[in-house]
Amino acid sequence: MNDQSTNPRPVTPDIPPDIDFGHVWNRVTGDIWATQPGWIEQTAARLLKSPALARALVTTPSLVLAWLLASVLVFGLGVVVTNMTDQPWVPVLAPIVAIVGVSFVYGAGADPAWEITRTMALPQRMVLLVRVTAVFSTNVVIALAAALFTDVAGSIIVLWLLPMVALSMIALAFATWTQSPMFGAASGLLIWFTVALQSLARSQEVTTFVHEDVITGMAPLYVVATMIAGVVVMLGSGGLPGRDRWEPMRWS
């Protein structure tokens, strides 16, 4: 009996037989890693004690110049509207910016350097953690700077950090489990907008839910939501202790 009939070879008609894609990919990877690091990447490498992790950090989609300028523009508009209406719109916008930024920190559907980061000898959870921390911290800094031009600076910790942390983690949890950064961002925004609509229905003011007393009362809910979302992210990314192996997240 012919061995080919019992063990047929896989057919790959879409791949030309005279092209070595492995060699091509190695060449592309080498060209990218040959790029000289800038001062930001050099500083990150010293702080993180890892040039590879620093390279993964500076290629974060939510930290590119265009994204940062867009965030500054959003907060700038929030400052203008806050001062014109005497309503705390900057705290309303802060979680929105964080939700979108954190949802797109990592994954095949959002990260141009996704394949490169997967070739690094680093746990993918470490890349995710460093990127999320950097993006969230950057958003907090921009929000704090915006607060200097408004009258709500005295309540910034209560008004911003609790919703920002909770909703960012919720969005990341959805993005991890659905393998879609877009769905994660949409889920976080939907929750935030739902809270705003409920506030509008009760008091006719859409910004009521970011008042200090309201957020203080909701603090336990935000804390619990953050903890649950954190566990969901760890489960969805294979990062909990005791797992046999840490599989890379496959966001699409």
C-alpha cells in the first residue's frame, strides 16, 4: 500500500514553495531590533532592568504621540466645558480616556508590534502589566494637569481614581475574555454611560455621579468590581499561580 495514501502530507497551496517565510520573518525581526533606542527607551530599560521589556513598553499603542495628543485634546475640551458650565466634566472624561487606552494596550488586533513582543523571552503577563501601568499612569498625570485649570482639583482622588481603576480593569477583563480590545473598550464605556444616564434620570444633571459624596458612597462597589475584574484578567490570560504553563493571550 502506498504510504502517501495513509499519511497524506498537508497541502498549503497559498504559500509559494520557493519562499522561506521563516528567513523573511527573522530578517524583519532583526531590522526592528536593530533600531537604536531613544532616550525614553534607554531610561525605561534602566528602570525596568530589561531592554526587551523597555522595547515592548515604548511600542505600546496607547502611548504613541497621536494617542497622547488625542488624550490631551479630550481633557482640554473637558477643562473648557467645566469652566463654562461649572460642572465637573473632567472627572467624567478621565475614566473614558483610561478605558479606551487600557483596552488597547496589548493584543493582535491593536498592537503593531504584537508578533515582535511574542518573540521576547518575557512572560506576556509582565508585558501586559507594565503597559497597563504606564498607560494608566500617563492618563492620571494628564488628568491631574487638567485639574489645575478647574475648580475641582480638591476632590481629584475621589472623583477620578476609583472609577478610572474599576472601569479600566473591567474593560481589560472583557478584552481579555472576548479576545477583542474593541469589545473591551465598548463594554467599559457602556457601563460608564449607563451610570451617567441613570444619574441624569434622577437629578437632571449628567455629572451628578461624579460628585464626591456619590463616589464615596459607591467606593465599596468600585473596589469589589476592581478585584473581580483583576481575577478575571488573570484567569483569562492564564496568569494565575498553579497553572501548568503560561499561554500567551490571543487578542484579535
